[in-house]
Amino acid sequence: MLLDYLTLILQQDCILDPTKPVLIGVSGGPDSLSLLDLFIRIGLPVIAAHVNHHLRIESDDEALFVKHFAEGRQIPYLAAELDVRAYAQSYQLSLEEAARILRYRFLFSQAEQNRAQAVAVAHTADDQVETLLMHLLRGAGLAGLRGMPVRALPNAWSQTIPLLRPLLGVWRSEIMAYCAERGLTPVFDRTNLDTTYFRNRLRHELIPTLETYNPQARRLLWRTAHTLADDYAVIEAQVEAAWQACFLAQAVGCIALDVEALQRYPIGIQRHLCRRAIAGLRPTLRDIDYETVVAMLEFFAHPTRSGQRELAAGLRLLWETSGGQARVWLAGWEAELPGLEYPSMTGAPQSLSVPGSISLDGEWRLSAEVVAEASAFFSPSPLWVDNPDPFQAWISLDDPSLLLRTYRPGDRFAPLGMGGHSLKLSDLFINHKLPRRARATWPLVCAGEQIIWAPGIRLGHAVRLTDQSLRVVKLRLYRETQR
């Protein structure tokens, strides 16, 4: 009966090519041993893979047991010995989590090297129930409460090799009955009884307690996960459409989202988008907690004065505004964000004659030209009042030369609208939410030592146009490809 069930699941849900091998993770326990035996009986080509975590005295014996089991059935066998304790200590992980990460890395690396079409593991219906409870107690959203899918692609380990869990509809009691029927003698993992492990406490303490309230608790919880998985599929279609509307860019270790587009969606979709962005950068992170998602949404609505915020799992948020569009980068601390679309200037200060122009980095150019008819600026609808482009400005200027330079510590600037009062240029950068990485190379137009224009940000009070202005100069900062 179990053979018929697995055959049906493999046909309907796993989408397998009968000519290509499936790599099966085999611990030597009843679940994985049964899965390997079932695949062999069905006639699908398989590769047995075992990971020795070196966490128990019996680890070496178990690895030898799996090796002999595979060789006795004339199937390929792969093995790895991994230092889980050292990895857990290095990355401040529990032994459970460290073992899981290393195990899956090995399985998928071997699947790729051996051209396996999929990786299959032996999670059962009991594991599904335990997983649902683990996520529930950790405060996971719907993505966690749906449990594990039978077929996952893409997954945390590969974009091209699916992760299969064909026994998710089979109870552990059925597995034990199958082992007895087939004469299989699996190894016994004593750590499965150790209630210092979270999953074991659920298995041996919480679930039996729930069954005192309802003897069908396991089946009802399994059914809940199954139902939520179907519901999640419907929601995911909506999230995918929203993602396409909000996604702006991605590079190694960072993702940019359109803030205004994201905020047009209901809060539930916004949360899903946040979780998707985090999962895109931290695919092995099992639980993205509620507080992390709330922190992201709060930053979208009310960015910090610095335009940055630390998040969980070694991630940070950075606010940028480009061309009037607000974007937030979610990035790892180790990531280098892609090149800015902002103007940039490196090297020594440069003189700018009027008229004249200067080439800057990234095909940017600053030009200055004298406006022939100054009186046009004092008509009922002067251009300088309704200026639609913050990267152009009209100024009152008598001196025929200007200086272009970058920020210096201690710089002060008297922007238009403050009655001639000055403020720290660094404060103006922050108030304007100019990204920190853009500030050091932002071009500044000066008359002598006085900053008169911060392009894209503010014009200086000293060069404002008045009815006494005699010589009007138009300044424009632009990309040469946009002229």
C-alpha cells in the first residue's frame, strides 16, 4: 500500500524523469531507509547520500551501516564527515540548525556534481505536524504555518534542483510497519529522545499533551498545514504580482524596493513582500519573525534621520531617493551596493567658466550659460519659481567663474528659504535623505569659498534672483545621454 502511495505522489507531485537519478538523504533511520527502499522497488535510479555529523558515539557505525545497505543493493553511495559543533560555534547556531544547514549544503552540492535531477528527504506527516508547531511557537506567518511542501523549487539551496519530500502524507507508525514488513533493520538515533532539542520536546511532550485535549490532534494539525498550503498558493499569486510592481534592482547581497509602490498594497501583502525580500538574501533563515517585518514597514513609513537602520540576520536598510523615486535597499553588511545613479565627482576641485561646462564621473556634466533676457524671469509665471527639475537652477551672478568641488568636513551652507541663515551641509544631506555613500562625492557649486548650489538639493540664498538681478546664469547638471 505504501508503495502504491509513493508511486502516485512521485507521478502527480514530484515531476520526475525516470531516466535521471534522484539523490536521497539517508541517515539510516526508519524514515530514510524506507524511502530509499521504496525508490529502489519502484525502479527509479537513485544515489544514497549520508552525512556523518560526529555528534554521537554511534555516528561512524551508522555511516558504515548506510554504506553497506547501499552497496548490498548495488546503488551509488556518497558520504561526508562534517564538524557540526565547530560550525555551530562559529555562527552561533544550535546544533540542530548547524547540522541541517551543513547537511543540505552537502546533499545539493553532490546532486549538482552527480547530475541528479532532485534531492529527496524522508520527512513524514509527523514531521509536518512538528514543523507547523515549531513555526507557530516562533511567531511565523502563513509561509511558515503551511509547513513543508512535497516539492520545493526554487528552495533555499538551489534554483534548479528541487527538494522532494514524498512521505509528507505518511505517518511514522506506517513507516515502522513497512520496515517490519520488509525486514528492514534501521539504526536507532538516541538523540531523538533528548528533550533538550526543541523538536523532540514537541514530539514527546507538547503533542501528547495536545492529544489529551483531542486524540485527533496530529491529524487535525496536519490537515491545517495542508489547507494553509493551498491558501498560501492563492496569496502567493497576488504577492508575485505585487513583487513585480515593487522590485527595482538586485545585486549580490542586496535588493531594492520601490517604497511608494509597496505602500499602495494592503498591509498583509506588504508583510509578504518584506518576508520575500529577506528570504531572497537569507534563504536558509528558517523563521522571519514578526518584529523584523514590523521594523521594515516602520522604516518604509518613517525612515530614520540617517536613512539607515540595522535589521536582523546581518541585514540593514538604506533609504535612497533618485529622480524623485524613493527606494529602500535591503542589504547585508557585507554587500556592496550597485553604483549610484547620482552625480559624482572625484579628484581635485575644477574651475567652471561662464559660459562653459565640466565633465564629471558617470557621464554627468555641469553646464553654465548666461540667459539673454533676464526680464523673462520676472514675468507673472517665472521659470525659476515653478522649476520642475532640481538639477537645474537660475542664479544671479556677476563673477564670470565658478568652482566645482566636493564636501569638506565643517562645510556650512545658507540655502534659499532660510533668510540667509546657514546650517551644516552634513545636516542638509541627512534632511534630504541623501545616501551616506553619495555624500563624499556629491558635486557642489561654489563662488570662491561660498557654496551657492547643491545640485538636486537646494539653491543658495546668496545667488537668489531678485528684481535687482542684472546677470542671470542657468546652471544644469545632467547625464550626457539624457541631453
